[in-house]
Amino acid sequence: MRVIILIYLLVLILLSSCASTQTKDKVSSQEDQLKSAPFQPFIIPAVLMDGKRVGDLVLGQTTLKQALQIMPPWPGYPPKPVPREQLEKAEPELERLGKVGEVLKRAKKGYNPMKAMYILIFDKNEKLVIVQRDFLDKEEKEDVEKTYDQYRQQLKEVYKDSEVVRMQGEIQACVTLEVFLDIKKQKSGEPFRAGYIFTCPTR
């Protein structure tokens, strides 16, 4: 089902049990982009299932250690290494995702915090590069819908099948937003997952 999406959500599947390299030219180009871009911290509130805000997650800056302090792990489920072999097999599909695919190839650890509807992914520097958010209740669903409505004009379709449309767009220097739409429920699509990806190299 939905080959490209399944590849992207591979880490999510492996983490859900509890509740590549680039060329030197590419790296150099991205580092130049980071230096020249009017970069501002992109902050995502860290909110638990009960609605309590426990801190902030900053794309490209929050470390794995800091994330563990803000949002502790489920007992017996620490952060897990990203399955390299499976990602390598999926590399042709990742190439089609552009910057997002490159980030996935650099991903090293995935983390599913306790009592939260987040999947956090960190790179080799243990910096936060991907935040995926699902919703559990009506309020969280509305938050995802608001995010989609806010940036709708900046998003472009990058994948579509009979069930899902995947929208993607750069909403800030170094930050790409992805929204997945369920098109079984309505023609225009209903948002069911939002993700933020830090596409520049971390330090």
C-alpha cells in the first residue's frame, strides 16, 4: 500500500510497537545555502496527549539528549537506530523525494516519546531533523488542519494514489512541511498527518 509513503514511514512502523550518503558537492551546496539563508529557529511545541506543553522542539537544533529530557521515552523503548539496509534498498524511491529523501538518508535515530503523538528523527549529529505528528483527538486534528490551511498555497503535490495525496513545500529557509491527505473521505482530501523536515546540514 502506497509504496512511497510506506518507505517514508518505515521508521514510524518500527517505533509504533510501544503506544547514504551525499556527494561532497551536494553537502557543500547545502552548507552554502545554510550560511546564506535568513535562517530563523523553527519551533514546534512539545505537547503530551493530555494537552500539557512540556517544552519546545527546535528543528535542526534540539539534540537527542534534550528531547529525552523534554519528552521521556516509554519504559523499555529508547531511541532506535534507523534501519539502514531497508533505507538503502529504498534509495531509488528516496531520490524522487528530493531534499526530504536526502534527509532520510542521513537519518540515524528515531524516537517515539512517551504519552505523545510524535515521531522524532535525528541525524548523525543527534540533531532533530524530522518531526511527524498524528492526532489522537478532535483538538489535535484541528491543529493539523490549521497547519495545512495556513500553508496550503505553498504546498505542491508530490505523490498521489487512490487513497492518499502527499503535499510538500518549503515554508521557511531549511524547513519543509509535508501534509498527508486522505482522499477517501472527501475529494479535496482530509489532513491526517503533518511533518516538518529540516533540510539543511546540522552542526
